[in-house]
Amino acid sequence: MSVHAARPVPLPLIEGDAFSGTHVPLIERYLDRLPFAPGDKLVSLQEGSTPLLRAPVVSEMVGARVRLKLEGANPTGSFKDRGMTCAVSAAVREGAKAVICASTGNTAASAAAYAARAGVTCAVIVPEGKIAQGKMAQILVHGARVISLQGNFDQALALVRELTATHPIVLVNSVNEFRIEGQKTAAFEIHEALEGGLDALCIPVGNAGNITSYWRGFREMGAAPRLLGFQAAGAAPLVEGTRVEHPETIASAIRIGNPVRWEDAMAAARDSRGAIRAVSDAEILSAYRLLASREGIFCEPASAASIAGLLKYGSEGAEQIVCVLTGRGLKDPETAIANNDGKTIQCAAERDALEEAVLGDP
Ligand code: F0G
């Protein structure tokens, strides 16, 4: 069967919403491959169907055809929306009134948005002082309850798992199978777009849910690209083979020392003949600036780990490569303002001064 085989015309599962082209809610687009049935009430913000953009500069640097999967184009600005439409739709189907998660920011922003859409309450546990401002703004404006934990992500997740064992609140971290199911659809999109021609996928790894999802997605398509996962060097338990008690990295989204999908991630790397490796904060920031200044793509620091890894280890014979850019740059304005190649020139409000500021030596 061609990977381009026409899909059935999407069912109007969400009354009143109008969709065009491939912009249908993710669950409708892949209804036949997800644990939902026609007639299920869905909670969607029209996620998925994200761009797969050529990266000419990076391609030239590594001598391969490199594309970027722009997951920051999802409604809340990260790949989490693919999993969250499924997790929240399933929770609502089961009659849940509240959802909860531990998060380094993006899962929380996504949960808060989908909970608002669904009319259920949402609580998020975040490591105090360690989540980027854009994410905090999202969580607050969607009206979630923010619990700022005096601890790190790993402690937050352990505690929230205990709490949900005794309270009827649905946990929407990637321990929730619906999250993995939803996120596997990114692999479907890439497989379809490249007609099965992908050799290697570069992806940042934190809690390890996403690499698990991609591997499941590719397997379901009968494909087996090499999965190359990248952790930040200060938070690289899968590379070191042991938990990291005090993870540290500028890429706050992947500041995780004890990934919940540890075994699944190792299996994905092994079974795909891939690897999980580390990149330093300096390498992450350099890739981050390169993407923004040369490719015109502003992603968040954690996302740049995929490019940093590709540049560090090379294409290793792969001809077609996709780097997953998991979240958009506006999520983390502090890091952007502190690390860039731009220039601000102060200028008096008069013509000559402006001329000098614009045309003079920098
Ligand atoms: N990139 C971004 C931007 C993320 O937010 C995350 C995870 C990852 C990569 C890693 O994905 O955990 O599936 O391996 N963020 C989680 C959160 C932990 O709470 O938002 P993973």
C-alpha cells in the first residue's frame, strides 16, 4: 500500500469547527490508528500536521538532506499537544473532572490549554524557579493551579504519581499511554512526507516519552530509521547509565535525571540501531543560535539539542535526516535575550542619529 493512500474523509467529530486541507484534528486524521472511535467527543485545538522544513545550511554542514520537524507549530507551541489531545479526550470520555501533571513547563502549558478547552480543572507541579517564562505565562493565563515545588522535576513526578494513586485525578504525564499514542503521529507524518525514505531521526530526550512514541509510530508504519536521542550533558542519565540526582542544564525542558520511559527509550535506540548521546550546554546554544540566525528558525534550547547532536556526531552515512524541533523559541525569552548574535543600538529621536545608528559602523 502506498504511504500516500488517501485517508477516509474526516468525520465531523467536532461539531461546528471547520477544517481545510490536512488541518484536521490529529485524532480525526489518524482515527484508524488511535484508541478512539467515531462518535467519541474529542478535545482538540487543531494540533498536528506540522511543517517539515528543509534546512539548507545544516544540510551543507553535515553533507546530508536534513529537514526540521517544526513541532513548535502546534497550538501551544510544543509537541506535547499531540499527546494531550488524546490524554484529555480520553479523560473526558471516562468522566474525569480534573487532570494533573508534573512538568518542566511544556506539558503543563499543554495540559492547561486542553483542560480549559474541555472545561475540566488542571493542576501542574513545576520545579520552583526552573521553568521558562513563556511557559509560566501560558499555564497561568489558561487558569491552571500552579504548584511551585521546592524540588526538581523527578521529585515532582514521583510525588504526583503517589497523589493520583489515591485521588480521582487523571495523570497526563507520559506515563499515560494516551500521551504516547498521540505523539506517535509525528512519526506517521514524517514517514508519509518522505515516502518512507528516512534514514535517521535526531531528537532531544528528557523524560523519554517522545522517543518512545516515535519508535512506536515508525514501527507501526513498518519503518525503522535510526533513532538518535540527545540529552544535555548535565542531565544525561541514559548516557551515563545511572540516575542523575541533581540534573543541570540551560535547556530547562530536559532538566531530568530519572526518565520515566527509561527502558522504552533504551529499547528504541537499541532496536533502531541508534544511540542516546550527550551534548553540552555550549553545543546546544551554538546550534540554537545557528538555527535562528542562519535557518530562520527560533526553537527553544532543548529542541536545539537535536541539531547540536547531529553537528557533533555527524550524519554517519545517513542521507535523509529529520531533526525534531520540539518547542518554539518564544517559550524561553530569557535564554534568547541572554544568548544571541543580534545587536541593540541606543538612538536619540532625531534623523542624523538614526542615520548613524542604521548605516554607521556597528
Ligand atoms: N523538548 C521539549 C521542548 C520538552 O518540553 C521536552 C519535555 C522534551 C524535549 C523531551 O521530551 O520528555 O518526551 O523526552 N518536556 C517535559 C515537560 C518533561 O514537562 O514539558 P521527553
